[in-house]
Amino acid sequence: MADLLDDSKIEAQLPEAWDRDGDEIVRTYEFDSYLPGVGFASGIGGIAEDAWHHPEITITWGEVEVRLTTHDAGGITEKDIDLAERFDGVYE
């Protein structure tokens, strides 16, 4: 099981454009229309599956919201930070 990060480590390591919401980190990615968001969600879904770490992904027109937490640890861990950074790499 991954170790929980304390508040100072979360603040220091949280990638730009991500926010903390309790025991989760959250980012909303923006797109010009619906299908690019669907494609993005599919791509990050594959990355998440390979990492065996499954975020909550919500797709709406022009937006994809991603929420990460490590359920078995009960909060935010390095696994969440790492996956957030990998998702940002896909978006850029």
C-alpha cells in the first residue's frame, strides 16, 4: 500500500492546474468540443489501467474532470501525483 502524503508534501508536489478537494486531487481539462474530450478520456483511461490506479473521469461537452485518490490508503499518495503528471503530459 502507498503511504499518504502530508499536507505540506501535497502542496509542494501538486501539479499546476490541479486542486485539492479533501482526499482527492482534481483537474478539469478543456476541449473545443465533445469528441476530443472523449478521446482524451480514453487515452488517460489506458494509462490508468496500466498503472492499476483508476480515477473518476467525468466527460461533458468541452470538459473532462479527473479526480484522483488512493482508495486503499485513504487519501492522496505519490501514485496520484504521478498519474496527474502523466495525464498532463497527454493533454499538452
